[in-house]
Amino acid sequence: MSNMLKVTSPYDHHLIRELPMIDGRELEATIRTAYTLFTDSSSWIPAHRRIALLEKVRNIMESRVEELTMLAAEEGGKPYQDSKVEVLRAINGVKIATEEIAQLAGKQILMGLTEASSNRIAFTIREPIGVVASISAFNHPLNLIVHQTITAFAAGCPVIVKPAGTTPLSCLALMEILDEAGIPEGWVQSIICDNELAEKLATDTRINYLSFIGSAKVGWYLKSKLAPGTRCALEHGGAAPVIVESDVALDIIVPSLVKGAFYHAGQVCVSVQKVFVQESLAKSLVEKMAEQAQKLKVGDPLEKDTEVGPLIKTSEVDRVHEWVKEAVSKGAELLCGGKKIRDTCYEPTVLFNPPHDAKVSTEEIFGPVVCIYSYKDREEAIRLANSLDYHFQAAVFTKNLDIALDTVRKLNATAVMVNDHTAFRVDWMPFGGRDASGEGLGGIPYSMHEMTREKLMVIKSRLLP
């Protein structure tokens, strides 16, 4: 008999559902199904049909916004209001993927530039890369699944997705919608399994592309084990540094920083974590951030006025608390927070000038904690912002265009927001980390192009010039 996965609420630990976990035999059948579909090119789904099917998917999702919102909030702990935004983003993501199908085009490669290339015409076409394996994370239980499955299907690839063990229900709800919309059997499959089988999936020789969202430790390990030729996109975390110059209006920027820091209790790979503030403004900014952080309502994610929900596991609450205590013991000033609220929630916490060797300064916190550092010299602040191995999204706040452009150039990041917090994202923009933070690009159009590959066709004819 299969092992069972217990899916519980991260807020109060009530059991939501039990799900059977697959074994190795079932995994083999799942991979074989996807691989058979890909290797038989006569079974590939034409673009016009993929478009029609995805339009049906979107229509069904639009009719179930409330149901999907409540499910995501209950299993993942993201507050209702933010979970609803996620569901609407996921629906729009299906629309973006549907429209991007028309852009999966090749181009002409000019011939006749040398005598040897005469009498030829050449062009590329884009084909699906093959079977996609997607391993997902808990923090956006519906939208990440859209990014990792709808993109693959839209690009013409069979896909197998493993959702996070803590938040599989939104994925299964999407699978039911895909089935209802008429997606042919085998093209989008989900599996509930342990980490050992997830590794077997990712490293199978029949997998052409791995999409992984999760920890750097696991991501780089899986990359080292991939079969030859398997391409991958790895999305890990970051410390999301922010540079704040002295010419900004605090009343305008503080709400943005507070939202970026405490959205989903800081459990976002681009949450505002490290804010470097010009020293003349630092004390005022940190006090205003603490004042607003203390007003945030922490609690049940299903209540519509909750702003900060639980952390995904009680062990994460314990870890965050230990990191905060370490920072304070080493000299950080605790402006607010620093306490557990029951065993599942943590107070929004603002730390001022924690030492640069504390864990809150050197690692991704992934919790409702923001660190503020004062600086005299912007170049030194940028050096500190760049000093970690993680480089994902960053930000600068200033009214001075020259300073903004200079800071954007010098910050080591894949994206730099000017006068906006680091957690800004829309689903059609490129998104991903560099260095230890990941490899490859997400964002629906970018993922779709990565999930295809080019084939060159050269036609020779004596009638061609």
C-alpha cells in the first residue's frame, strides 16, 4: 500500500487531506507515458489546439477564483488577500502563455554571402525540447505550478510536476481543471512522492529539461546529477538588498518597503531583507518601518483582513527566532517584533544595524524580519550589498537619476528596481537569480523559449541565387 502524505494547515495544524504517494513503479510509468508522447511526433498537439485548450483552462479558473484562493491560503498560509492576488496572477499567466505560443518562431539565416553558400535558403524552426520535469516550492502553490507546467504544455512539451509536499492541493486542483478542459492524457502529469523519487525523476535520462524552484543546496545538487544534455532552470533565494539615498520621501517609500519585507511573512525569494540607508535618514526610516510593522495584523490566513500569516513549518519559526536572538546578542537594535506568536507565527521584526557576520546578514532569512543598516558612503553600501553569494533582485530609492543609474550598474543582480521594493514582479518579465541564486530565466515567455530548441533547415536548389 502506498505511503500517505498528510497535508496540514501551517496556521493551526488541522489536517486538510491525506494523499497517496507514488512508488518507483508508478514513477516509471509516469515518465514512460511522457517520453512516449514526445518521441512520437505524430502525437504532438498543434499550436491552434494548444491555444484553444488553454483558453478553456483560463475560463474554468476564472469561475473558481474563490475556491482556489481559499485552498491556497489554507494549505500555504499566505493571507487570503494575497492568495487571491496570486490566483488572479495565475489566471493571467495562462493567458500570457497562450499568447506567447504565436511567438515561438524561428528566423531566416541568410545564405549567398559566399560562393559556397549560393543556391540555398535557410531558416530555423523552434521545436519542443522534450519531457520537462518540474519540482516546485510551497510559497506560491498555484502560480508556480502555472509557471512550471502551463509553460511546458504551451511550448509543446509533456511535463511532470512534483509540487511541494506541504502545498500539493493547489497543484492537484489545477490538474483537475486541465483534465476538465480536455488536455489530452499524459501531457501534464503530477506526482506526489518523496525526495528520493523526485531526484530519480529529475536525473532520468529521458528528461530533457528540469525546472527547479527551491533551496540552493538541493538545486545545485540536482544539477550535478542531471543526465548529459538535460538543460535546467534553477530558482533559489536571495537577500534582496535595497539602497536608500537621503533625498527620498519616507512617507512614500516606507509602505513599499514594509510590504516588500513582510509579504507572505517574508517567505519569498526576493523579499526585502537588507536595507542600506544613508545615515542622516537611517534612524527616521527604521522607526517609521517599525511603527508600520507593529500595525500589521498577524494571524489566520483565511481571515480577510490578515496581513501576515504563519511560516510554513514550526521549525522555521524556531529557526527565525534563533537568528534574531543571535543578531540582538551581537549588538543589533531590536525596534519591534522578536517574538513568536503561538508556534506557527512570528512577529514582524525590524532590526537596526545587525553585525555583518550575523546569520540575518549573511543568509536568506525567509521569514518576517528586515534588517536596516546605516551607511556614510554609497559605494561601501553597494559593496556590502554585493558581498553575499546570492544575487537575485535588488532596489535603489533616490530622486537623482544619475545616482539611480550608477547604482543599477554597480549592484550585482539580475533585476534592479528603482523606487520600488525588491519583490516587485509581473509574470511576463524575466525573473531569476545569478551566481548562487540560480541559473536560467523564469517568466512565462522566457520559460517557454527555454523549453524549446532550434532546428535549422537548409534547402539547396539550382534555381536559388
